[in-house]
Amino acid sequence: MQIRLTEAEFEAIERKFRNSGLKSRSEFIRAMIFEGYIVHFDEEKFDKIYKLIGCISNNVNQIAVRVNSTNKAIKDVVNVPLNIAR
């Protein structure tokens, strides 16, 4: 079986194959044909989620540094406002 692909389509299949954990491209293509399904997602929304997760982890790290520097969790340290990007 032969198919024609644009360079972008080929790169997308290769990227998905590498991320699949399967050993061969043939195994990957058979799995997608017989067991696979198509999921469409908006990459911009994922980028926004990643940014928000980064902001949250930064806030948690700031709290941890403050608590660790005082060796106690006092009310004003625990109740610091969290600055989350919107």
C-alpha cells in the first residue's frame, strides 16, 4: 500500500509515531487504522493551560521558600495572595 503525503502530514505522522512508544512505524499505522480514533484539540488552549500551570507552580514555590526560610507556617505566610495570570 502506498499513500501520498505532504511534508507536513508526514512530519505529523512521524511525531505521533515517536510519541506512541510503539516499536515500528508499521505497527503504529496498523494500530491507528484498526484501533485508533481521531481527537482534535486546540494547541493554543494547551499553551494557555501550560502557562497557568507554570504560574501556579511559581506561586507554590514562593510559598515553600517563605515557609522554609522561617521554619514555620504562620498565618501571613500561608494566606499570601496567589497571583495567577488570566
